[in-house]
Amino acid sequence: MTATDSANFLVLNTLLTKTHQAISGAEDESVLLQHLCEIAVQQAGLKLAFVSRPDTQGRFQFLAAAGQVSYLKDLFLSCDALIPEGQGPAARSWREGRVYFDNNFAKAPFLAPWKEHALAYGLTASATLPVFHDGKVWAVLSVYSGEGTPFDEALQTILQQLSLQISQGLERLHDVQKLRFLRASVEALDSGVTIADPQRHFIYANQAFLKLTGYTEEEVLGHDCKFLQSPQTDAQTVRQIAIALAQEQSYTGEILNQRKDGALFWNRLHIDPILNDQGTLTGFIGLQQDITQERENRNLLQTLQDNAAVGIMVVRQRHIVQCNQNMADMMGLSLERMIGQDTRLLYADEANWERVGQAYAELFQTGTTVVRRIAFSHADQQPLLIDAFGTLLEDQETSIWTVVDVTESVQQAQQLRKQQDIYQALAVEADLLLQGRDAQDMLEITCTKLVDMGIFHTIGIVRPDPQGRVQVLAGAGPGVEKMQPFQIYVDDPSCLSARAWREQKTILHSDFSSSQANRPWGQILATFGWSSALATPVWRDGKPFAVITFISTEPVFDSDTITACERAASLLEHSMDEYDLKERLRFLQEQAVQIARTDLITGLPNRRFLDIQMEQSMARAERHDQLLAVCMLDLDGFKPVNDTYGHQAGDEVLATLGKRLPEALRKSDFVARLGGDEFVLLLEDLQNLNDLASILKKVEDTITAPIALSHGASVQIGASMGVALYPSQDMDTGDNLLRLADQALYESKKNMSYRERFWVLFGEDILANRRNPAQILLDRGGLEVWYQPILDSHKGKIVGIEALARLRDADGKIWPPAQFLPLLQGEDFSDLNKQVLTQALKDLSMLDAQGWPLWVAVNLDPRSLSGSCITCLREILGESTVDASRITLEILEGEDFLERQTALELLQKIKALGFRLALDDVGSAYNSLLRMKDLPIDEIKLDQGFVRTLEQRPQDLHFLGTIQDLATGMKVDLVVEGVETEDILDAVTVMGSTLLQGYAIAKPMPFSELQGFLKHTIFPHQHRPNSLLGLYAARLGQHEALKKTITRSPRAVDYLTLDDATACPLHGDIHRLVRDNVNRLDHLHREYHRAIAVMDGPFLASQSGADWSAVDQAMIDFEQAIVETYFEEKSKKRQTS
């Protein structure tokens, strides 16, 4: 070895020595690495040394560096072998765990990315060595030298040793850090931790152990654990510990130890042997915990459990940790069966278990909770009711529950409440029964009140009818309506109520459901859960009357309940007897009053009753502002009956009239006999003389009808009558009215030979001058003309309006025609016609000016048609600018006026003025079509009664088709009235009706609203049909058209096309409009087309031999299916809305 070699060797050894010293004293990883880089540069004469490792992106990061560290600025090294920067020695050493030396930086191809940069810093050689940790490459040590200092063999050896020392140093540093962390963790434990050598002498004790025992570390280390034992320590426990340790086994147990100050404490001890990798014992580690308080609590709890009269449970996470014998006995279980089980075992059902579970929130928040009336289930399935009191222990996880069985006390309280409810209900029942309107009311009150008690589920009162069938008289509660349909006879031995009736005693079934399960009503028992029943008889007037049956879903019929049921029946008996007594007294009183007010021969009210009724009738007439007619009636020809057949026959005549007269009068009228052959009639609510005349005509017919006498003869008599009207002047009492009626009767009698009618009206001029409220409104300008638009369905616009009369009274109330027309008479109708037409023409002129050239229809009452009417029409037309051709006068078909010859002459005169004439409400009467064709009409209006019911009677569309054909044949327009809904509008439009009127288009409205309607309302074109009713109409029209075409021109029909139902427009309509029944309709539609397609043979051969029955039947089936589907879908819409 040369001197130079010796010097180098010394330097390199110094490098290793300093490295070892740095590692030995290192406590921080980054400081250690930096120190080692500095030593390498200083001691080995290197230009640069650094430690690096790749980050998560694969780029090397420099952990420490010394020497020419500026070289590392922006230096990019990667561990990615796919790029040039990842193919250098650092990356290879990282990936392969190998050492790389290179003494000629410029010639190494894998150093090309860094060559120029390294040479610029005078770096010519490099060495890269892996640094290991836990057997894996942890980092890379890189060193660089300059010119003339290559890495010879000695330096390479030293550097490899340096890399090894760094790896070992890092391992040591990491172990030291782990040990410090472990020690700190052990010191932080609340439990005592000790480590002993194989001879069981302590070599470590943490602060918790020193605090637990009171000894110092110096007093503990090196000593055997026996110093913790006391004379009270259990010798058997000490032997068990010694045996476990001698066998190098773990031990867990509780031992009584002694602190340094002599105080005893219970120690929960756990010891584990420590074995090295070869399995050799190197020591023991022990854990100690002071459980003295826990032991005291446990002993105290056990004492409480053993001596408490209630159930006690210790519960953790809803599992039973411990419980006393009382708790086990309460549940009918053994301690072993309960301890360790989920508490769900105790509960009757999930709901009660969850209810207690919800109480845990309060338990954890406040430390205590109380849950009452919890349903537990005894081992024999008997229900228990308990109150539970929970207390949370210090560990915030365990709780103690005190459980008290309150089943008996609750049942006693319920029984007491039931008794109180029963007797309170019986008291209320007694009061209510006294208020009952009749016997049936009492029965229903009894049933309802007894069910309201809440004890009984259902109550029924039954009795057998004459045939022996048990009939339900009254009932209350669920299922009572199901009792009646069963045919149960009183001799049925299985029927509880029947037995109670036969034996006339209380019958009880405690297990009602099982004993009756096979009877016809067994299903009802199961449905409503009836389990027990009691039936007891009810007497009335000393005789059996009925049976009252009490039904319950629970076994409620104890002795108190049975007594209460019989008491309820007794109360009902007493109340009905009281009612019967009152009814007999009332009947006798009413009979006495009736006798005092009744004529004995006729049975009619007498003069005394007449005086009372007269006063009441006069008061009603004033209050209602209506007329009262007082009619004095005297029989003509009555004396000859008496003279010829005797007074008995006269009495028979009077008795017969006593029956006939009330039948001829209205319910509001009154008839009385004054005496002899004189009667008085009070006729109320009269509007006019016509009302009076029609009533008196019935009276005359009744009197003059032949009367058969008992001995076989038949007599016929007549009558004279005088009538006085009220109110009028100087008639403020009933006596005055009778006096005036008597005077009128005298006039009737006096003029009997030449009178036109049998009655004479006193003060007839009063009636003639009296105007009713409707007439007064008409006189005083109360008329308003409203309009209902008429739609042209082809043009899609309003083309006309109908003028409709309305009356508005002082309160602003609108009177419709049905209310005021019956009150008008004679010239009133002419006045009404004139006012309506005049106002309608003024409004029509205003519409013209606003750009709406419409025609107007006005109703003309046939009763007003006369020569003067023609004059009036001519005058109104002359005062207006509206052309007569735009005015349609509608005349009602139902009036017999049209059957007169004069009607034709009057209508022709109206036509001569230029007016259009319409026949209104066609179809409401049955006038001769021959007569109709002779009338000079331009239009007919279909009675709206046929149209507005089309949704209920779609088949009436046939009648509409007939009327359409009639109008076409007569060459007159047809207006379809009563188009009230969108479905009807769709159907009549599909049928081809042009002029339509009804609420689906517009309701009647004042003129001001009509202007707004015309301005803002449009009728856009719609694809039709758009409803099932419209589909029905389309089917009807199509069939009629096909039938006519085939009948008239059979060779013009393509029968092959007819066979294809999909080519028919209705095919698409069916699939567009039908939702639920499309398959059925589609099938029937195809059947119809197949039926009609085979008609080509018969018709082409001979029309006379063609049979349409198959086609007609297919059409009927198809149309009926459309109607049924229409009704079904309408029903579903009503249910959803």
C-alpha cells in the first residue's frame, strides 16, 4: 500500500466513522439525511451528494443535498422507464435495487439527458446506491465527483457500506420513533400496564399502574408482583395465576390486591406471555384495572334483585345482561332462558317493543325514563300489562329497568270504569227513552246508546213475525245490517235470540264464534270478530214483545254486565209501557176532540171546526197574498130523497158526499157540513178565476154522480153554490164571508132555471180588476229580453238568436217563463208578444250596426193570434228597419189552435207580411202530419226534450234522423234545440244537423252579454266524431246511407271494399276514441262489415229476396256495444271527478 493509498483509506474510514456517529445520535429523519450528504462531500472529496425518491407522479424529489446543489435546480429525474429521463442510474437503482457506478459521464448513453448540464458543473463521474427500509427500496443515494477523482474499487466499497449504514440507520430511527409512540400510548392508558422478565420481575410499569398502587417506579422495577398481595388475597386465585404463567399461558381474572398505603382494591387482571420469533419466552405483559366500585355496585344490584318485590333487569344494547328471580317469575321463564336474550322476547308485539325503543331517546338524554301500560307476553301466552322505569348507568350504555306488573290493577280499574259507564249509560238511556217519539224511536235509541257505551260491539232487537221468522226491529253497530237477510225461525235451537224468546230468559254464549261457526251467519261472526253474546227478553204490556241481543268482540259478560243488560231491557219495557199509556190517553183525547169537531153523519168537520179553520185560512191568504174562496153549498133535490126513501136514505146520501167531496178537492182545501144539506168549502191559494172554475167543476161532477142506496135504488141530486172571495172590502171576519157566500147562494138558487153554471160569485168585479204580481211586472216595464245564440254547424259561426222573455222584479230576481206564464191571461199574451218583438228588433238593428247581421226568432203565443195581432205585427214591422225575412215567428205545436181552419188563414196573412214561420217543440204533441204539411211554415224546431236526454237515451238519435228526413221532405229548415253538452253537440253535428241551439253553444243571456259573446267567442273546426256518442251517431248515419245505397243501386257498391272494416272511417275513430273496450268494438265492427258485404249476392240476384236480418242484428250488436262503452266511460269519469 502506497502512502497515497493509506491516506485515501484513512479518509474513507473516517467517512464511515462519522456516518456511524451521525446515525447513532439521530432523532430526525430529514436532519440525518442532510448530515450524511454533508459528510460524504466533506470527507470523500465529492462535488455533490443527494438523496431522492419519486413522488406519486413518478418525479424524483430531493430529500437532502450537499455540494454543488445548484445543479439540482430544475433537474428532472423520473422513474418511468418509457422516457429517457426515466432510464438513468437513479431510476434503475430505484426499480432494480442495484448499485450503479459510472466513471465517464460523457460516454454513458443512458446519461445523455443530463450530460451537458453535468459537464458544465464539472461533474464527470457518478455513483447511485439504493437505500432500503423494511426490505424495500426507500430512496436513492447519488454522489458525483469531478475530473481526476473516479470511483475506484475502494471508494465503491466504502460507498456501498455507506448505503448499508444509511439503510440501517433509518431502520433504527423508525424503530425508535415507533417505540416512543408505543410508550406514549401506553402511558396514556387509564389501565395499569406492566412488563416483567421471564422470572416475573417488573422491568416496566406505566404511570397508571403507579397511580393505581401508590408505588414509585424505583419501588416497582426489579421486584416480584407478590408485593401487591395481602392476607385477604384468595390463595386459590394466586395458584391459578402461577400455574398459567408457568405454562406460558394467558390469564384473566379478578384478584384482591393491596396498595402501598394498605388499602385493598379489586383488580381485574389480564396477563399474556411474550414470545420471540423462535417461540422462546422473553417476558410477560400485564393489564390491571381497579373494579372495586363496579364490584360494590354489582353486589348491591344483586342484593336488590334478590330482595326486590318487582322485576329488575340490567340491559345493554336492548339485551338482558342480568335480571332477578322476580322478573323471571313474572314472565314465566327461568333466569337462564332470559339472561343474554334480546328484550324483544318479552313483548306482546312489535308495536310495544318499538314504543319502549322510542323511550331510549329520553333515557340517553335525561338519564331516566318511564313507560306505562306496556303489553308483555307471559310464557303461557297470557297478556301482561307492566310499567317500566329505566335508569342509565355511568357507562352511558347500560341501563337498569324496574318492571312492575300492573295487569290486575288495570283490569280492576277498567272493570270499575265499565260499571260506571254502564250505569251512567243506563241513566242517560232512561232520560232519552222518555223523549222518544214512538216505540220504534225508543228501540233505536236503546240500541244506539248501548253501542255508544263502548262495551258492546253490536246491539240488535228482534221478534218473530206471524210466520215464526225472526225479524230485526232495530239495531246499531257494525254488521247489524247483515242480520236481516237470514231466514231464521224462532224454533232454531242454534239461534241465541230465538232461544231467549222461546224460553223467556237470558241466554249467554261466552264463546259465541266457535259455537256458531257452521251456521249461515258464521262468516259474519268471523268478519266482525264477534266472540260472545247475550240475549234477554223484553216484555210490553205484560206480554213478550221482543229480544234484545248484546254482541261483543271480547268476553265482557261478567255478573255486573249481565245485570246491566237485563236492566237495560227492563228500562226499555218500562218506557214502552209508559209510551203506550200516553198514546192511549192521547187517542182518547183526540177522539173526544174529533167527536166535538166532527159531523156524525158525514164524518166531515162541523161548524165549530169550520170557525177555527176559517180564521187560519184567512190569515194564510193575507200572509201569502193569495185568494181564498168561501163556498156555501146547498144540495138540490135532497128533500125528495128524504120524502121518497126516508131519512135513512137521506143520511146515506150525506155520508156518501162526506167521502166524495174531500177526494174531489186539493189537499190544501177544506170542507165542512153546517147542517141539513148545507156544506161549506174553503179553497186556498187561488191565482185566478180559472183555478176556481176548474175546482168547482170537479165538485159539481162529484155531487151529480149517481149515488147507490143500501136498499138497491140509485138517486141523483144537484147543487147550488155561492162564492165569496177574500181578501176584499168589508170582509174582515169569517162570519161576513159566510154571509156574503150565503147571499151569492141565494142568487144561484133564485136563477136556477136559466143559470149557466151551478155557482155564483159574489163581488165578481173585484176578481176581474185584481192583477197578480206577474201581470203587474208586465204592466210596469219589468220585461227583459234575453237571447240564446243559434249556431250554423257547417259554417262554424252564430247565424241567429232566439228572443226569450224574462221578468225582473223589484228585488232584481229574474222570473223564468215557467214561473210567470201561468199567471197571465187573455190580452196579457198579446202585450207580451208585442213587447218582446219590439225590443228584439231594436237590439237586432244595434247588432247590424256593430257588424253582426243575424236573424231573430220570437215566440208567438197561439192564444194571441187574431186579426188584431196581424195589425200589431204590421205596425211593429213598419217602425223597424229590419227586413221581415230575418224574423222567424215560432208557434207551439202542442196548441190545438193549429187544428182549426182559422189558424191556416191567420198564418198565411202573417206570411204575406214577409215573416218566416216556425213550428216549435215538434215531437211534444201528436198533431197530424197531413195538417202539418198544409201549414205555411219555413222551419221546424225539434222538441228539446228529445235532445237533452240523448246522453241517457242515445237511441233517440233515430228519431232525430226521422225529423231530419221530414224537414228535408217538407223543404223546411230544422233547428235542433236542447244541445246541452259537448257530447250531444258532437252527435247532432255528426248526424248532419245544421242549426243548433243549447247550453253547449251558449246559455240564454242579456243583450249586453250577447254583444260580448259575439265579439269574443269563436267555434273552431273540430275533427268529428270526438266522443262515443258522436261515434254512435256516425254509425247510425253510415248504416242508413249504406242500406239506402244497396237497396236502390246494388251494383254501385264495391262489396269487396265493404268486407274490409279497416278501410272504414269508423275503424280509425274507434281506435282514437275508445280506451278500455277497443277490442270488443273492433270485433263487432268487423262482424258488421262482413255481414253487409255478403249482401251482394241476394241484391244482384233479386232485391225482393234479400234478407237484412243478419246485417240488422250485427248493427244492433255493434250499436249496443258503443252505448255500453259510452255509459261505462261516463261512469268512470264521474267516479274520478
